[in-house]
Amino acid sequence: MKNWLILILVAFPAFAQVVPEREVEIIQSLYDTGKYAEAARRANESLALANFSDPQRVRLHEIAALSAFNLNDQKGAQSAFLQLLRVNPDYILDPFAVPPSAIKVFEVVRKENADALNLVRQQIALRIDQDKRAAAERERLRLEQEDRRRKTEQLTNDVTVRTIEKRSMLVNFIPFGAGQFQQDRPGWGAAFAASEALMAVLSIVSYFAIESLFVEVPYTWTDRLGPAFTIRVRQIPADRKTEAAVWTGLKYGTGIAFYALWAIGVGDAIWHHQDSITTETREPRVPAPKAPTAHFKIYPTPGGLGAGVTIGF
């Protein structure tokens, strides 16, 4: 038990002091200087202690494998190559830096473990997909938080503007949908305006059509008490009496329809009338204007002192 405790106490400071970037540089330096045994040992120990990124782990496994290969440790090289491929199944050794014999061992390991490496590829693809989904979810949450923050800030900075619109009762008695337009009911206003205008136009046209039927004819006025005299009077010829009757009916019918529509429009407007309408809108708060500031300054001059006042707005 005491030996285990000593081992833990020794290993913990070593773990705490391992810096991934620096450790990779040290191990690479050991390999480059031909200290293969020390490089392989330190690479394997560091992989168990520190949290390296995938590219760093690949590099350390490659150094361990090539160091073992240079020490004629075939099994150690194959084991390290396999660990490398489990991190990146599609990794390719640099043919300009690695001897062909080592590349051959590497490819043999890849071929012998093809099925296992295919499973690793699937796991990597699944992990990448999960990482993308997690990143998309984090981005969505960030955008939602930003939107909530912006809305909260806007609500804090905005002010509520209340507008009270007064509406006159007299407008409701004006024809052609004036009351409906005042009440912001343009559809009904347009309907009353169009129908009343049509009736008014037909009535006026009928009036002028009837007037066009009149002709002037002489009429002799006789009176027993005086001499007879002739005057000219306006009348509708007998052969056009039927036409005049039609136009007269149209004139009075459209006139009555006009006033009926007017009355209906007035009643509808009075029914929906409100003396005032209150609306609320939110507008950006306008910062209060800064109060003017004055600064008194004294400065030296060739003959004494000078003074001045600076006013800021």
C-alpha cells in the first residue's frame, strides 16, 4: 500500500507538469537526435498522462512506432502503428521522411486490421456528426440568447407613446362614407361612397334627360275682358310622354335610394362611433440633451496672464 501511494505521489506531479505542445516538441527532439529508446518511452508515458489533441496523438504514436522500428522492435512498431490508425485510419506516412521498409510495416498493419479500422471510421464519422450537431445547437442557443438580450435591451431603452385620437360626431352625418372613413373602416366607407355616388349621378342624369325633352310651343291666351295674346311655353310633346315618365321614375327612384343609403350610412357610423381612440406604440428613448458646460482657463502670456471661458454644448 505504501509503494502504491509513493507511485501516485510521483505520477501526479509528472501529470500536472505535462504541457501537450511542449511535450511533443521534446519527444520530437529526442527522436531527431537518435535517442529512439527514450523517445519511445517518453511518448508512451506522455500519452497516458496528458490530454493531447488527435493530431498530437498521431504524431506521438508515429514517433513511438518509428523509434521501435529503428530499435528493431517489430512488435512495438506494429503496436504503435495500430494505435496511430485507431486515431486516424486514413493517415499516410511521409515517404520523404520515413524509410520504405517502415512504410511497408505500416501498410501491413493497416491491411491486417482493415475491418477494425472500418469500424473506427464509422465511429469517427458519427463523432464528427455529433460534434456538428452540438455546434449547431450551441449556435442556436447563442442566437436565441442574443435575440432575447437585444429584445430586453430594446424594451429597456424604448418608451411607450400613447396617442389619443378625438373623433367628431358631426362627421357621421356627412354622406359618401365619411363616418366610416373616420372610423378607419375604409371598406365600408368605399362601399357607401360608391353606391351613393352612383345614385346621385343617375338622378342628375335623369333630371337633365327630362329637361332635354321640353320644347317651346306658342300658346294663345284669350280673355274676354281684353284682347287675345300669344306666349311661348315649355312642355313635353305628347309622343314623348312615355319616355319622360321613365326618366321621371328613374330620377325619383335613384334620389330616394341615395337618401336611403345616406341614412343607412349615418346609422352605421353612429352605431360604431367612439368619441376617442387610444393607441400605444414603442419608440426609442431620445437621450436628454446635454446641459451646456463652461470651463474657465488661465494661461500665461508674454506680458502677464490671460483668461478665457470655453462653453460646450
